[in-house]
Amino acid sequence: MIDLHTHTVFSDGELIPAELVRRAEVIGYKALCMTDHADESNIYFIVENVLRFVKKHGHFYDINIMAGVELTHIAPPLIAEMVGKARDAGAQVVVMHGETPVEPVAPGTNLAAIEAGVDVLAHPGLITDEETALAAEKGVALEITTRGGHSYTNGHVAAMARKHGAKLVVNNDAHAPRDLVGATLRRTIALGAGMTVEEYRRTEANAWEIVQKCMR
């Protein structure tokens, strides 16, 4: 199992990085990225601190860990600039907080994030044909999420990805220990969204491609 979207106390998560990583390791995850909510005010603080933990402590776990950010509620015209700042700061994975149906995310966020080349577009809600086709073209992974609320549109996201050949990944968007679901529930949520077993297996391969890029 691989999770590219989790949160620590550096935003609204309940766990410090060490405990989050240890809990994920025990459950059976093989790779995990910490992607705290970021905007102009805190992006350097988050990346600097989490990346320092990854570099100094990462070798002591039987799990690949990475430092990233989830750019959250950024005005669409500023998204490309913020993606650049995240990468310049050292973020290994850049996730964009997509147009979930349960938060007032600005319209145009999905498209701007895909155009900017984020690694993962999280919980993209009722993503359009145009956006999904562009995600497929640019290699942006769309998220199937295990998190309540955000998961309301998982079925739509899975169907659109199949229609246009876009990549999917399965993430927890974990904020607390209970959010780190095990292998059985992850699979059930994916299949419940209408994915086939083979499509679900492919999500792990898609996530592993992103992990490998970070390890280079």
C-alpha cells in the first residue's frame, strides 16, 4: 500500500511525523508522503520541517517516506506560482486540494492545478471531461479517497478516469490514526467506486511511479 496524501500537526493532523509514519508502517504501508495544507503563509515552514525529519529519520523505518504539501484553497490564478514555490522549497510530492463537493473550493482549481502539473489532484469532485483529458495528457494522477465526504464523488472520478485514460491513485487523506485504513478497506472503497480489480491494482503502480520519481 502507498499513500501520497496525509497530514501531521504541521497543519490540521493529529500526529507528529514520527507517529504517523510508525502507524502506517505497522499497518503495512510501503510508502507514505506527508502533505500538510499549505499556502503562501506556511509553505516553507512545512517543507523545511518535514523534509528535515524525512532526511534524518527516514532510514530507520521499513517504509519509504516523503515530504510534500497539499496546496489548499489557493486562488486559481496563483496555483502555478505556488506549485513552483513548493518544488523550489523541496517538496517531493505536490498535491492540490481539488474541487471536493463538501468544501467551497474556488471553481477553476482543478483545471489550474492540472495545467500547473501537480503530481496528484486530490478529491477532484465532479471533474469535467476537459479536465480529465488534460490530466491524462499531462500525467496528473486523480485521487480516489477513503475520506468521508470527499469520497462522495469517487464513482464519478473513477468513471471519468476510465473514459479518458487518466491515472488514478488511492489515498487516505489521513488526519488521525483512524483514517489510516488497511488493505481490505482500501480495496473495498476502490471497488465500491466502480473500479475493477485490475484498475485498483494499477492505482498502486501509479503511486509507485511517483514514489520512484521522488527517490531519484
